[in-house]
Amino acid sequence: MPRGSSPKRERQYEHIKESAEERGESAKVAEEIAARTVNKERARAGESKTASRESLVDMDSARRGGLHSHSGTQGPTYEQLYAEARRRNIHGRSDMNKTQLKRALGK
């Protein structure tokens, strides 16, 4: 955790790390997931000096987790697939649904 981080963020980091380890992630991967998630939340809350555009514009981490938890893991969200299709400049992406985006991206 960064120096001067709040006790709330430290608890959040530990909780996310433990959850990832319970899902079977290695300790190193669990730490990375927790750090990235907490750093993104800090940026969104204005608690960090710098923040990437993606951290501020992308879907909230809690919302994404909630979407995955209700219907089981279904892979990346539509928004994530669409963003990747835009990065790869796939034509016709705005007319595609989630299944079509997966197919176009080769997933």
C-alpha cells in the first residue's frame, strides 16, 4: 500500500487479496489484483495525486464485481469487449452484441 493510505483502503486491500487467494490465485497475482483495484478506487475518490483516464472513466470496480457475482463468471463485460474492439479498430462494433464482439475479437 502507498504511504499515507487510509485504514479503510488497507482493509479493502487485505479483503480483496484474501478473496483472490480463496479463488485460487497465487499470492503474487492476488497482491497485484488488490493493489490495482485499490489504486483505481483511490483515483476515483480523488485520493491520489495522479490518475489515468481509464481509472476515472471506466466502470466502477464494485459494479463490475457485482455484475459478475450475480450470474457467475461470464468472462469480460460488454463494455470491456467494446473497448478492446475500439482499440483494435474493428468495424461494425457498434452494431454487435456481446457474443458477436467475442467472436470478432477471437475470444
